Amino acid sequence: MDDAMDDTLDAIIVGGGMVGAAVAAALGQAGMAVALVEGDGPPEAIADDAPFDLRISSLNLASQQLLEEVGAWPFIPEARRCPFRHIEASDETERRHVHFGAADLELPDFGHFVENRVIRRALWQRLAELPNVTTHCHTGPVAWLPGSHRTLLELDNGRLLAARLVVGADGGGSRIRELAGIATRDEDYGLRALIINVRTCLPQQDVSWQRFTPDGPQAMLPLPGQHASLVWYGSPEDTAEREALDHEALRQAIEQAFPQRLGGLEAVLERASFAIRGRHAERYVRPRLALVGDAAHVINPLAGQGLNLGLQDAADLTERVTAAFWESQDIGGQGLLAGYARARRPQTLAMIAAMSTLHHVFTGAAPLRQAGAAGLAVADRLDAAKRQVMRRALGL
């Protein structure tokens, strides 16, 4: 096995998705020797005129800034991203609502909606420019052996990697988290979300909105041109029935059930559904190991903050590691990792609590829903509070 072991690296990143690739890019451009371990292959090229994928993320300003800092943002074509400048949420009647405008914060926009595959592709394009970042594709960890000065990671292809720090970024079903013996607390919200890509009669422009109903939220995420991504929550049974409809029947069902402001739909293009579940690691760090992104926390996607939370993990961790590296300190030391966990865990717990409260209020009994609707109307008149909420949501 020693013959298959590389020299000691600075960091090993397990998971080459958006968060893991962002960590690898940040550490790689800081001059560290980094290995990125990815179970799949590198992302394929995407034509500017390719159909939009179903997996869309909301990148807030802090996330966009991170992608700019690691050199990935220029690789995201303008044709594949849609800025949004207004966010609205309403009750089921749409009479009570809250509106957030970027101009209120003197910002050009709140961020962009971008396909996950486009973000990941951009990050990997940046990684290809960093000679001190090596990628190990189509493989994964089978053993994690922490030591006082370095950690050994055995891969299923027989290679043994050694590094001062291992970062677990391999998703909600994290293998490295399992190998490290970190338990999770899971929550099943009893809902499924149907994601539907549509072509609209009119351009959706720069507004993202969400309506809370007793069966779960309905949301519209704008995409470039006359395209949008719709999110329709419901019970597993109702969602299965909708997902089984043909495109034309589903188009008609959307026009009947969604707010009139959506306008007419020219066509349903694609659909898929997933269960709404939460998962939170009971700890974010072990000796010379840190968890980021979905490996640490999977939250209710109600406000579209999952990726932003993960990229905030990446920004916090890489800032600490980079500072230690430049000062010739231990980048995987206990104090550094404990500081990361103390900073990030309360932020995530606050977001989990907020999403759970919204879910239970707006899908609960009628009095609870009425109180929630009244809260929206009150919140819309509290300008200072609205600005503070949006600054937090934007990572500012």
C-alpha cells in the first residue's frame, strides 16, 4: 500500500460538486497542494443554447462573490444565468404579502439563478487552470485514518492519499462523514416537490415569487428569456399524480392552480420530483476533518438557501485555512477547525429553525396559517427589519 501512497498534500477534498470544487479552487489558487476526489467524472461542456436543466440554484451575492474570488464566475455564460431584483412571498389568497427589492438595499440585484451543472462546470474549468490541484475521478474513500500530523485516506482504487486536512463535501449521503463516525439528525417533512421547467408566453424578467398554501408552497424561479422553473409542493400522493400527467395535462393543471401572475404557459418542457427531508450532522469536525455543504447539513429548500449555506461554509473554512497556510501554521489543527464549527453551526441552526417554522406555520391549522399571513402583511411594512433579513439572506 505504501507504493500507492502519494506525498503528503495540504488538503484532500472529497466530493467534486459545487461546494467541494469551490473549496478546491480557493485552496488551490492560494498555492496549496490539493487533491479532489470525485465519484463521477468531470462535468461535460454545455452549449449556450442547450435546454435548461431541472436542477437550478439561487446564488446570492455572497456566493457570487466567492465564485468571482476563485475565478469561476467568468466561466458562467450570461446566456445561462438570470439575475433577480425582486422577491415576493404571499399567503394562499395573495392578499397579504411581503416584497423585497434590491433597490431598497441600493444593490443592482439579489443574485442569479443558475443551473447546478453550469456552476459545477465553471468551477472545474477553473480547477483545470490550477496545476497544484489534482483530480481523482470515478473513485471514493473506503478508509479514513487520522493522525497527529496528517490524515490518510484510502480510495477504492487502491490509492492511499495523505494530507494535513480532509474536507468532506460529498453530499447528504456523505461517505467520509460515515467513515468518521459522525451521526446525523434527520427530519422528513412528509412532502414532495415537483420541479417543472416551462416556456412562458412572456419573459419572466427579474422577479422570483412564492405562494404559501396549506398543501405546501408554490414558487416561480425566473430563467433567461421566456423560461421559468416552477416548484410545486404537495403530498407524496398528489405529487405522484401530477408527475404522471402528460405535458399538456400538466400545463393545464399549473395554469389552474398557480397564481394568475404566472401568465400563460406555452409548454411544459421537463419535470421531476424529490422528497423534502432535512439532515444535520451532529458535529462538523473531527481530527483533521471538516464537513461542508450537504455533508454537514441538508435543509428544507423552502427559501432556496441550501447551496448558499454550503458556499458560506466553503468561504469561512478556506479563509481560515488560507490564513494559516500563509502564516506557516497547521491548516488542520484542532483550534482552526473548532473555530470553523463555532462560526458555521449556529448560522445553520438558525436557518433550519426559520425554514421549519415557515413550514409548520403555513401548512398547519387554519388559525396558524392566518397568523402567518398576518405576519407577512406586518413584515411588509417594517422596512428596517426587511433590510436586515435580506442582508442576512444575501450573506452580507
